[in-house]
Amino acid sequence: MIRPPTNLQIRVTSSFNRLAATVLNIGILQSSMSAGAQVPNVRLLITNQASYTYTDPASHFQFPGSTRQLQVIPSSLTDPLGRILGCSGELLPDYTGFSVAIYEPDPKDPTGTELGRLTPLTRTDTSSGKAPNIENSNPFFLSNLDGINKGVYNFLLDPNIGQTDPGKIYILVINPPPNSIYKQRRVKLQILNSTGAVNNNIVRYTATSLDGQPITTTGENSTKGTIVLIPNAELVGLNLFSFQFTTNLCQPNQVQIIKSGDRAAAEPGDTVIYRLSIKNLTDTGLKGIVVTDDLPLGFNFLSKSVRGEVDGKQVTITSQTNGSTLTFRTDFVIPRLKELNIVYAAQLTPDSIRGSGRNIASVNVQRVDNSFRAKDGPATYQLQIRPGIVADCGTIVGRVFVDKNFDGEQQSDEPGVPNAVIYLEDGNRITTDANGLFSVINEPPGNHTGVLDLSSVPGYTLAPNHRFKERNSQSRLVRLEPGGLVRMNFAVTPSIQEKPSK
């Protein structure tokens, strides 16, 4: 016969357990909750459980036991998630092939910006997971379904294995499908310490762009957010904005600048017409157009020649010069997929022969829908500079003389040395006349070097120069300006010859 238990004790406990998962507020461009905003409703897991003990009167053994836990979650809570959106906040037309993943940084990289292994996430199922990423997969492939799940993603971090500890770093990676007009995005997420709110269940983090793209609608590359600990590791996300790109070196390119000219070669005195084409590659208008153009040496900008047009209609362009840098501005908004053309003229001076003939242009713009800034460049145009007529060439004149006072200059009582030979850097051989004079005409502008052949002036050696030490050399370096005249002198003195011994 089974005797009824004695000393039966029943104890009912009710508590708010520590929440078992993490809400990661992941932001790329626009946050659904700013750092200073109120924290969303935090789900608390309410646990109610009865425990009991009884004593067997025959054996006097005590037997403990407990009932199953009763869990109650308020039904009025919301489940905000992360979502990938277009640049102006619109849904993408097709999310097929998009994936989102969380990586740990490469431990061998001291900067903490290179990808290491995929972060191992705690697996979940239909009873413990959170839609759409029910199994907490990493990477997670986005859904192309209509409705609230289109483009939505989420990840669940587990605080029980230290994934929300201060100092933890993750790299959020968004991969577009192959041949997409979008580029991969990378954002560094660093866990900070707790805010101290709601039983320390709110943790801060810093999000920093690693791909040069802004992660807020105001253009910042870094922002702060919060991680909220809630049941089932549900995700509180930010709206993810993607930029539209071309395949040009996989660089952000919402605007394109092309520079061209009306000729491939020119010479001093010619006027060159340049064209700057600024094309809008986005699906919205571009404003705040600022174009900078660096002219090469010897190009004279003609300010009255500036013209602007879009689709054959004139556009007002203002110009400003700062040295050789030109700046063009306009208040006109370039419509989507349209092109703004800026035309201006520059005249070549004789100094252009000494320049490269290459000028460089770049453009900065601003989107009208979200004020994001974009730029492109440099766009270059190479113009070949021809010498033209000999008027731009110069003349080198000089003399070889006996320097009696060693000042490097010829006085009236210091005679010239005839038949002295000077070699130029291009191999030309020049001989002085009876007065020690020589000249070379039609020399191109630039640096020229001459060397005195001492073997051609027997009985003489270089005269020491007491005023300019750099002239105590057998060679001379001069710079000839276009159409200019430059002097190249050599001072000598009789050699001291010892009398032969008897």
C-alpha cells in the first residue's frame, strides 16, 4: 500500500529572468532609432514556476520536484528589423541574390578592418528563432517576397557566449549579386559598455563605414547605436541604404565627368576650346555642381568664353580663378540621366612649351533627394605642345676671357681667348671668335649646359672666382626663356709653369 507523502511543501516562484538573446541595432545609412531616442519596448520574459518537496513516511527519504515553467510575453510589443533600401529610401525592385553576413575581423590585421571568419551564431528554429532569419543563418540571403519581409534581414547575437561583451568587433558585409549595379558594403561594429538602463540590458555600439560610404542620411561615416537584450535574440535594425554604382573600378560613381578639347596639338598663340561633360548617373537630380580644372603652365584662361548647356538649353555658369585652378559653379539641377556641358577657351603663351600640356578636372555634386554628396575625377586631357615658329626659341651668348681680378666678369683690360671650344648638352660644338665671343641661336626654351674644353686653350686653366663659388667649375648651367637671351661666360687664367731645372 502506498502511503501518502508527509510534510509536503510547495513553493511558487515568479521572476523576470535575464533575457537570453541580443537585439543588434545595425545601421548602414539611416537609423530607425537615433542614439538619443527612446529605447523601443523591451520584451521581458516572465517566468512562473512551482517547486515542491515531500518525505516518504516509510523510508524518511525526501523527494524534490518542480513544475514546468510558464512563460508570458506581452503581446503589444513590436519587432523592428533591418532592411536594405535604395539610396533615397525606396525598396529595391529585386532582392534576388543579395546576402548579408557578419564576420569577425582578421586577427592578423592590426587595423581590425579585414575580414576573418564568419561569426558563429547560435542556431535557432521555428520556436526560438526570429523571422525572416528563423535559423539565425550566417550569411543570410534576402527575400524577394512582397510585403513586410521584402529586403528584410536580422541576426541574433548570444550574450551567453560573450558576443555582446564590450570590445567585441564585427564587420557587417552586404553582398550584391554578380553583375549588379550595386557594390559590396562593409561596416565595422564595435560593442561598447552598457548604458546602465533597464537592468543593464541595453548595450551601446559604434558603427563605422569601412568602404568610404556614409552610414547616415546626413553623410557621416560613423554613428552610435544601441543593442537591446530581448527574448529570442530578436533584432532591432536600421534601414539599410545602398548606393548606386557603375563598374568603374568598383568605385562609387553617381556622377561622371569627361574632359575633351577641339584639337590634339597646339602651339603658342593658339586658342584651345575645352569641353567638360558632367553626366548624372543616378535616378534623381543633382545640385550644388562644383567643377575644378587645373590648367597647365602657359595657358591663359579666357573668362568671357564660358558657356553651359543641357539638352541645347543655356545654363548659367560662374567661373573663378586661383592661379592655374579654375572653378565653375551653377545653381542648375541636372535631371536624372542628363548631361551638363561646360565649354571655355584658353590661349597658349610661349611659356606653354615648358609645361606638360595636361590639365585635370574633377566634379562635386549633391543629390536632391537625400543631400548625399558624390564626386568624380580626375578627368584629364593631354594637349601636345608644338614649338611653332622659331620666335619662341632663344639665343645663348657667351665669351671666354682672361680674368685678371678673379671676379668672373670681363673688364676692358681683360682680353678674350680665341678658338676656345664649348660643348653643349646636345653635342653641339661651338668655337669662340678672335675676341673670345660665341653665340648659339634658335635654342629651345629650358635648361642648357655648356662645358669648356680646356685642351682647346693651351697655357690656360680655369680662373678661381672669388665671388661665386659655383662658377669654379668647367661647366655652366643656364635657363633659357621662350624668345629670351641668356649669357654663358667662362673665365680663365694663365697656367703657372715651373722653370726646368738645370
